[in-house]
Amino acid sequence: MKRHVPSLRRIAIAVPVTWLGACAVLAAVVHYTGTKTKAARADVIIVLGAAITDKGEPGPALTRRAAHAAAVWKAGHGGTIICTGGIGPSARVRRSEADGCREILQRAGVPATAILIEDHSRTTAENARNARAIMARHGWSRATLVSDSYHLFRARLLCRRAGIEVVLAPVPVAEMPGPLPYVHAVVREVAALHVQLWR
């Protein structure tokens, strides 16, 4: 019995250490994916949704993403932009994320005729599936995917699962409000990947 105690202790130590090491590697991959811009011409640009404020205005993340999408559109990486995101379950103002995205795009000079709205999704997986349905109706298969850099590793996996060929156009890390919010966002993404793995 005594001979097995050290082995059990080693296992008890090795398992969490291995898991933490795997999480660190995953965080590095999330960061690396989001800092390598691969924007290229595609059939359409997809902007992933983010929260609307309690006052019904586009929140900081949504503003960053939509403004970056406008720049990507002006650079010629897609003729049409799909704004995704429905109304959050805890929203105080009944306004969709997609509508907030449209507001920022039009403010930036993108014409209404170049914007399509997907305003029913509440998760990134639903963003991908619902955007794919819109793309199918137009005969599109390739999309430039716009979101915050930390979000794109998981978002790309979900888009590929939905049948979308994607190229990435991450919002630069420098546009985050600071290093701590960015690190927190990366950690949150690693946790979300754990959840996705079990689904």
C-alpha cells in the first residue's frame, strides 16, 4: 500500500499541472491566431455581435468590431457586410446587436444597401449558423470574419463547423482598453473552448 502512495501523489500533481500547461498553450494559440491578420477578398464580411449598453447604444466591443468591419469593407475585402447578433437575455433596451452594428457601419460611410442583418442569434455558434443560412441564399461560401482578436480562434472553429470558409480580419489588440481586459478576455475564451469541447 505504501508503494502506491507516492504514485498517487505524482498523479495528483501531474494532472492539474498538465491541464494548466495545456491551458497556457491554448491561450497562446488564441493570442497568436488573433494577431495574424489574414484579411483577403471574400464573398461577404461577417461581423460577430457584442453587447448593447443599458441605454441601447453599441457597446465598446461592438463599436470596435463594426468600425473595423467598415475599414475592411473599404479595403475591398467584401462587397456586403452581415451584422450578426440578436437581443441579449438581460437587455434593458429591446435592440439587437446587429442593429447597433448597422448604426456604426452607416456612421462610418457604409451604405445601407451593403448591409444585411442577422438579428436572432445569441451565441457565436448561432451567429455562424444563421450567417451561413444568409450566405446560402446568396450563393456565397467564403467570408471575411471580423471580431476582437481573442475571439477569432473559437469563432473560426464554429464557422467551419457551420460550413463557412473563413479568412480572418481581427480587431487589433491595441484597440482593447488595456492589457488586463485583454488577458481576461483570453482566459474567458479558453474557458469557452472547454465548454465547446464538451458539447
